[in-house]
Amino acid sequence: MAEGEASTVQVSGEQPAPVSAGEVTPSLDGFGDIQVEISAVLGTTQLPIEQFLKLGRGAIVELEQHKDANIAILVNGFHFARGEVRVLGDKVGFAILELIDHSKDLE
């Protein structure tokens, strides 16, 4: 690839995301078969254990997040991105809206 050209990354039929030619991408050769756990967190809340133990079938637990808030996308428990829920036929998925920049955490 020539200097200044952009390549793309295609995932699940979505529009390709541009990748700058100036970015350094580490080689992932040999890591492609490693499984990671991906979780999409709609929201969280805290309850006293006494109230939790009273929950039964049909109980509704209100989450702290607003109905239009982005979901947290975790990879192996690590907050990786923010996204939004998508319905894919009879399945539910998510679209990544923003990757979390943890570079400041490393300083």
C-alpha cells in the first residue's frame, strides 16, 4: 500500500471502516483462533440483597441508564467500546459507535 492510502476493515456486512495508512497495526498472525468473550451491557443497578432475593418471575428491575443511552461493549471484561443495540432478524446484536481510548490509562 502506498503512503497516504487507506485500507478498509469489513465486519458482518456493515460499511467498511477506514484505516489510515499512517497507523501502525501490530501483526496478529497466530492469534486468529483465540476466542474472546464479548458482552453487551444494557445497564446496571444496585439492590439490597433482601430486595434481590424477593425478585421472581416477571419482576422488572429498573436500570440506571436512560433508554436511549449507549451500551457498554466489553471484551473479556475490559470496556472496549460504546455501541447501540441492533435487531438482526430474530437475533439481537450491536453496532460499535465509539472505541474507548485507554492510552491515558497506560501513562
